[in-house]
Amino acid sequence: MSVPPPRDNRRELPIGRRIAQLRTRRGMNQQVFADRVGRSKSWVDKVERGVRRLDRLPMIEAVAAALGVTPAVLLGRSARRAPAAGGTAAAVEAVREALADHDAPAGRDWPPTVTELDRQLRYAETAYRHAHHRQTLRVLPGLLTATRHAHRTASTLADPLLVRVHRLAAQTLVKLGDPHLAWLAADRAMTAAAGDPRRAGHAAVALAQALRALDRPRLALLVATAAVRPLDLAPHRELPADDLALTGTLLVEAAIAAATCGDTTTCQEYADRAHHLAVTHEARGHHDDDGFAPVTVDLARALAAARLGDHPTAVALHHLATRDNGWPGLPAEHRAAHLIDMARAHLDTGDHPAAGRALLTADRIAPAEVRLQPVAHTLLTTLVGTGRTPADLTRLAATIGLTRPPRD
């Protein structure tokens, strides 16, 4: 009979024991630690002794922050965590180098024409919408370099491409957990927009998302609302379809940013305005082209409710929106990202089974959203750490590398 390999005792420690060890190493007594997390000394003692469970994500994040570690480390899964967002570290570094390198490239076939660059960029944008993020990452460095060079040689013909490629880079980097680099890319997009209201609006969407990821929701709100004004929302003017969708998308970003700031009134105002534009847009039959429709606003309302701390309303709105006929037609990236957001809302209400189902559904729709996003890793690690994980969720965690594969 074979002898099973020795277990890593450090990783097998209950979370309470691990908290006690980390607290002691940092020289904190229970009272000091309790003050840092806004709880009583008795609460800390019960958690460390395993009398009280620690299975709510916000509290796990607060405890991890007080101890100066990530939630994954606190939950004892750091040794098995998928490295650098599912092995994308080298690809992200290549994007970083492309953003930093301003030298003109060399090569016999250089540069591609603006038409060819537009074709390549459309391919990358399509890959992003289908949540093929590794494909997007693979082509982004070359696109960034080539588009910058085309801007120098083809003048204004390449300006729209420069905005689009930097926006795409920013949105991809936000998903992969590098908001600082995303902010740089989005800021480059804003610079390339050069005062053009439409281009600036597209760039502002990415910049607002990066600022929210950096926990700067007030700045995100300012960016989104400032970009809306030049697009002219005067009631007498009928916006072209593209402007209408862009304006609505910016209002959605503004609503989510306002909710993150805790401003319910402003959030509601912008969400209502976005919904009005979405209904108009749908009536014109253009919503399938750009992913902006009433269901888009409904999903944003659910996320906004979660940001405002009203998790039951968030879950209720989520269920209504995902039954809408427009839900299946949204890009796979959008649907899976929303389900990850809702997994957190379910966790915050203590509904672990619903959180697990949301992550599994997201993985079926767009595996890269769950397998590459650090936030999804944290949610999955939290669920596995509760010890009440269904087999399919355990397998997903093992596939990503967050846990040991189960032994037969």
C-alpha cells in the first residue's frame, strides 16, 4: 500500500489559526487587531478559536487588509494560486513594454497600412467581446506599436485607431488586475482623442473603468459626466445611433461610479437617463451592433445596488435582467463579468450556493473571465475556504490552480 505524500500543514490550518499566526507575526495583540477591523476583542478570540466562522467576503477582505496579506493568503490557498492571473504575466509585461517604448519599429514589412491595422484591431476587439483575453493580449503589443507608428506617418488617418487600441488595452488590463497600467493606457486614449467628443467619449469609458478599479469612483464619475456633455443631450436633437449608444454607456458608467460613492440620488438619475436612451436605441434596431440596450442598463442597476450595499435588491434586479430576451444577445464578456459581480453580491448576503452557481455559469459562458480575473480567483478561493464546496466548483478551483487536485 502506497504511503500518501505528507500534507503541507501550514496550508491545512483552519482560517482562525492562520489569522492568529499572522497577527502574532506582525506584533499585534487581539485588542489592537480588533480595533483595526472594527470588531471586539471577544469577536477576534472566537474567530481565532474557530468558535465563530469567517465566511463573508467583505470581512475576509477587511481582515486580510489589516494583516497586510491578500484574501487568498488568508484563506491558505496562496501556494496553489494560479500565477499572475492564469499565467498572463509575460503577456501583460509585453503590453507594458509596448506602452513604454516610443521608438519607431524596424522591419521589411513595416508599417502595415491603416486599413490593415483597422482589420487587425477589429479582430482584437471581437476577441475581447467573446472573452478570448489571451488572444487579445497576444496581439495588443504589436497593435500598440504599429498604431503609434501609423499615427506618426499617416497623421490624422490613424487617430481613431490610436484611441481604440489604447481603450482596448485599458479594458483588458482592468480585467487582469492591473488598474495602474490600465489607467496609463486609458489616459493615452484620452490624449489621442485630441478634443474630438466621440473619441473622447470612447476613451472616457475605459478611463472611468480604470479609475473605479483604482478605487477612485469620484474621479470616474467626473470623467464620465464630463464626456457626456459635449455629445449634447438636448431634447430637441436626435442623436445618431452611435452617439446615442456611447452617451448611454457613459451614463451607465456614471451611475455605477455614483453608486460606488454612495450617492443613491445621482445614481438613479443617470440610470434613468441611460434607460431612456436604451429604449430609444432599441426602437431603432441598433442594439445588436454595440451591446447597448435596456437590459444593459438593468444589469448596471443590479451592480449599482450591490455597490450601494443593497444586496437583496441587487440579486432581485439581476434575476429580472437575466430573464430578459436581450440577455443572451449581450457579448459573452459582458454576461460573464456581470455574473462574477453577482457572485460577490450573493456572497455578501451569505448565499454561498448561489455565488458558486454564478461562477460556474460565468465559466460556461466565458471561461477566461473566471480563469484569468484575480477578483474571480478571490471569490472562488473564498467559497472553497468555507469547506462546503460542491464538486464541480472544487474541480474548477483545482483547474485554475487555486487548490490541490482531488486524489482518487
